[in-house]
Amino acid sequence: NAGVTQTPKFQVLKTGQSMTLQCAQDMNHNSMYWYRQDPGMGLRLIYYSASEGTTDKGEVPNGYNVSRLNKREFSLRLESAAPSQTSVYFCASSEFGRSWGNQPQHFGDGTRLSIL
Amino acid sequence: TQLLEQSPQFLSIQEGENLTVYCNSSSVFSSLQWYRQEPGEGPVLLVTVVTGGEVKKLKRLTFQFGDARKDSSLHITAAQPGDTGLYLCAGLNTGFQKLVFGTGTRLLVSP
């Protein structure tokens, strides 16, 4: 019962480097999300994908790009990392439908990213 | 931008005490969820409240959705060390079909 799997778990980058955070879910969910979590700020939505083939900006999309590779996988890319992007990144998935609002979001265990 | 403010930010109590966490907004939400997050893990859903005035109980945890659907509270009776964690409220804005997360309340329950 894997649920939502994120890789890597930890990463240290230098300013200006690029990297892709990977996320995969095995629950056949339509919707997937990328959040960042910073102290005292809860979770902020970076990008989301309501269904395969669609992506939309969230609250803090600047400096990030995403790809919904297929129904299972949703990746987050930092093209030129900046120290302000040091954070813990969470991927989540949920069912999409008439009762969408009552469906839980299932989260991975996060990627801890430090940018020097 | 919709905001959900949680209070208090931090709470350190002794085992057996009662506590209440508040989640407030100036915006109306169609539903509200509460999550708990433990160190090194992602948040896990505790409950969803949908109707204004709704009260749900989960063992020693009582959740209430405000009548106007702008606020919510979480009350824990006789807290235990296993209740330690970060509690997050999250409101659903139907128009944007996204969750807006609160700022979080970090709870520490000491034996």
C-alpha cells in the first residue's frame, strides 16, 4: 500500500542548479498537487493538476514548472534554484468528482530541499 | 487570497489537560478539513465538516464548523502524548476547487 511516493527524500542544491522532484500515486486519483511547507505558513499550493493532461497555477508558482506525465505521475521542476526555495515539498493526490470537496488529500512524506 | 489563521501557533500542555485550537477566516468555505502531521511525514486527514454548525466527534477530539462556515474549532479532551503533532485546518473554495491551508498549530503533550 504505497499511496503517494516522493523522490528524493532529501536534496541539497547550489544556487542556480536545476532539479526535478518526482511524485507517483497508486490510488487511481484524478487530481494531484504540489505544496511547499515553510515554518508558520502552513502548506501553500504551488501547482495542481485536476486531471490528466491539465495543470494550473496555485498560490506560489513562480520559479517552478510541472508536468503531469500520466495519471500516476506529477513532477515538479526547479529550473534555477534560489535560496528562497529552501523548503519541504509535499505532493498530494485526491479523487475528483461531485463530492470532491469531501475527499481527503493523500500526501507523500515530503522532499526536504536545501539551496545554498 | 483567502487566508485561514490558526491560533494558538504553539501549545505545550501536560497529559490530561484539555485544549482548543481555532481556525478563522473572513471567507466562506463550502467545507473544512482538519489534518494532523507528525515529524517527517505528510499530513493525514482527521475529519471533514460540511454543514454550518456541524459537530463531529472522533474519540477525544471534537470538531465544529461555524454557523457561517468561516471558522472552525478542534477541542481535545484529556490530551495524551500521542496527540503531539502539527494540526492543520484546510478550507475548500468550491469556485477554485482547491484547498486553502491554515497556518498550523503545533501541539506538544508531555507525560
